[in-house]
Amino acid sequence: MIKPRQLLFQKIAMFLLVGLTVVSALLGWLFQDTDFASQTWLLWLVWLTVAIKGQQITDIFMELSHAPRMWRLLFLSYVIILPIILGLIYWL
């Protein structure tokens, strides 16, 4: 049975995830005609929202915060490693 406090925490996490998704969509829409090479702060902002959303999905929605440590680290590192690899592919 879900406790009321846990239910409130999940609702807050859901609104945070939706808010970060809206922020990501707005950033993409606002800067769609921008040269990203000159906007490094924008790239860091997008990467930060992706990392926070990945952490939220891993820990709260997939409930891996109570899973074995290796599984949790694997999922959390995926959110960091994949954008780095894609950035390197784009840059090269």
C-alpha cells in the first residue's frame, strides 16, 4: 500500500519531470535556428535537464533507488555517457 507521503513525493516528481520536458521543448523551439557552436551555455543547459530527467526516471519511476547498486549505476551512467558519445560523433 502506498503511503500518503510517498504518493505526494511521486506527484511532485511527476510535475518536475513534466516541467523539465517542457523546458527542453521550449529550449529546442527557441533556439532552433541558432548556431550551437557559439551557444555552449545552451548545450550545458540541455545536457543538465537530460541528466536530471534521467535521474528522476531511474530513481523514482523505475524505482531503482532500492535496486542493487550496480544496476542503479548502470542506468545513471547511461544518461551521462550517451550524450557524451553523441556529442563526440557530432563533433568529429
